[in-house]
Amino acid sequence: MSESAASGLVPADPSQYVRVREKGARDVSYPAAPDPLPVPVYDNHAHLEIEDGEGLDLDDHLARARAVGVAGVVQASGDVDSSRWSAWAAASHAGVLSAVAIHPNEAPAYVERGILADAIAVIDELAAQPRVRAIGETGLDFFRTGEEGHAAQFESFEAHIALAKKHDIAMQIHDREAHDAVLETLARVGAPDKTVFHCFSGDAAMARIAADHGYWLSFAGNVTFKNAQNLRDALALTPRQRILVETDAPFLTPTPLRGRPNAPYLIPVTVRFMAAELGVDLAEFCTQLAANTVEVYGEF
């Protein structure tokens, strides 16, 4: 194992791993807080190491979230550095659990540099920490990565599946324009017991397949987008006990706040939309979402 894999699992200076999202011409002010939810829920996937908008720190994010009924956050990762930050965040902050992984779009670069095995070794060590409760996000992305990078993505994905099984923790899947390949891989290799499609992007047919296999579908703010009828159709077909909700913050801010920075405290907007779409009582839906999250990731 390389020196990088054997050391530095807890960053001495977590701020060194914080990234700043390019702002461009966007309105980068955070929206006003929505009304609190009647029953607390959890944000199942966020990237709080990425600074956006006013540059809230982790404590600020958690305080804002708690004020509107968001009791905790699963902090996700995409490379070695963000995985270290995520593990640190979970170990040092109540209400944070973490997922660690190499993102599929990063996998080709790790393979090209000959360091994927070392990176997987770091993820393996981090996954042993008690508040690291998932491998993620991992999977396949045929939108941003061309065919020349597909082999590296498959290699990385299968290595991450093995880690989720080894540590008996959940797995968060990133699947973009690779639905059939992801499902085929899970069938061929064998899915972890707790497999989650983060920011589900499929349709009703895929939702039926997921339900048949006992996978969880996590819906983000894009379920509110006008052009996302496929997601609403999938939501309607997903068994209530298999539905999760997330922000994917700072991305995918729900309508009518699109373009503004996203954060865990905005998840009530998406939850209310989903409850209305399903025609269910908001408090009962929140109770179900919270129970689903704890079933997948354990207590916060």
C-alpha cells in the first residue's frame, strides 16, 4: 500500500479540501428558509465541502437545516480528498454521516495515473470508520465520460461494490445515461444489500426494476423541474418504503429557486412537492422518509 493510502485519513486541516464552485453570473445568495417540516427528515446526499453562495461552513449548514426540520445529512464524496473531508465531517459533527468513493467521472484519471488501487485502498480504510455508512458516489456516467473511459468506470464501480459488501454498508450509485449498464453490472456482480440510486434519473420502467430488486430511489430537487415528468412517474411507482430524498447540494436547487445555491435547509421544498405529487399527508410522508433513511444508513 502506498504512503498516501496508509496516512492522512483524518485531515489535520479540513479547510484544505474545501472547493469553491465557480459562480459565473448566477445569483449566489441563499434563498429564504422554507417553513419547517412537521416531522424531521434527513438529506440523503449533499456535497458540503463545495462552497457556494455566501460560503456557509458546515456548522452553519447544519444549524439552518435543523431549524426547518432537517435532522441530519449524509455527506457524499467523489475523490480521495473529499472522502477524507466527509469522514472528518461525520466523525466531528453530530447529525452528519458520510459516504466515501471515487466518482465515476474521476475514475479514468486515476486509472491513467496508475493510482486507482491506491485510491480504493484509502476508501477501504475510511469505510471502516464507524460514521462512514456508505460507499458513494460510485457508478457509471456515459454523459460526461466518453467510451474511452468506460472500462475504467466499470473497474472502479465493481471495486466499490466489493467495498460496500466487505464493510456491510450502503452504496450510493451515480447513474447518468448508463441505466442499462448499471443494472446489468449489479445483476452480474451482485448488488450490496442496501443499494441506493442517488439523484434517480430513470423512468417508470426503471423504477419498476428497482422496486423488484429492493433498491432505494433517492429523489433530488430536479423532481420539481417542469421537464422531469419521467421522475414524477418513477416517484409514483416507487414503494413508499423505498423512497429517499436529497439535495445533492449545492446543485439541483428545486423550483422555484433554480439557479440559486442549494443546501440541506431547502429540502422541505422538495419534500412538500413530493407529498403533493403523491397525494399523501405531509407528516406521514416525512415520518416514512425518516424511517427509510435510518433503515439504509443507521442512526445519526
